[in-house]
Amino acid sequence: MPKIIQKEDKRLRETAEAVKAAEFGSASLTKLLKEMSAALAKEDDGVAIAAPQIGVSKRIFVVSSKMKPGTTSDLIFINPVIKQKSKKKVTLEEGCLSVRWLYGRTKRAEKVTVEAYDELGKKFTRNGSGVWAQIFQHEIDHLNGILFTDHATQIEELKPEGK
């Protein structure tokens, strides 16, 4: 199982490469998506993960099924693009699996519309507000080499007991 890389790793600062049309539905893409879901599943506090977080330069992020009660499969976003964002911004607490135990306040658009592809190459559009909008923006930042700590304020370390 791949490890989630941490903030010191230069790969987190690269712009991820688009998934090519020929890759949709391939065994290699299916394997990568399984690896991303497995890495995410082992983190109790994780809600989403981007491919660069496991060291793979691909424009993909996965949102945990625990964000959609009643579903068992993670949501997959390939080559995602924010098509629309609200002018209204909200300040939210944020953390990251690649910036372990640091949390801060980030200002994000309150609502966003994302266009992406599923694992078979079918295009879809998804609207998100609140925590969904935050997840979409956070993960797309990863695909562009940006960490939340680049624009967060009031950053503090909050390690759980025993870590």
C-alpha cells in the first residue's frame, strides 16, 4: 500500500498531469484508484485524497464514501476543473493528510461547481457547498502543487494522544 507523502516531499509542489483519454478504464488507472482509496481508508480522519499525496502526478482525487452515508464506494474525480465559484467566502478549519497534525483557518468560496470525469471517462458536474466546496478546492489545490498551509492563518499543531 502506498504511503501518504508529507509536506517536505517536492512532488507535492508539482502541477499534476492530466489523465489521458487512453488511460480511462485501464488496469493501471483502476489500480491507482484502489491504492488511493486504500491509503485514504486507513486514515480515520481523512475525507479525501489526491493522487500527488501518494506520489503520483495525476489529476485525480477521491472523496471517501463516509462523506455520503448509505454508499460504499468512494467518489472519483479525474481531471477536475472548478467551473464556477461563489463570490461569498467562508473561513473554515482545515487540515491535510500530507501536512500531518497541522490545522489552520482557510478562506474558501462557499459554493463551487466542479466538472470532472469518472474512471470510465464519463464527464459529470457536481455542485458543492460547505464542507463539499472546501474538499473540492483543497484537493484541486493539491493537483496544482498548493498546500493549505500556503494560505492558512492561525496554524497550530494538534497531535492526537500517542502520536
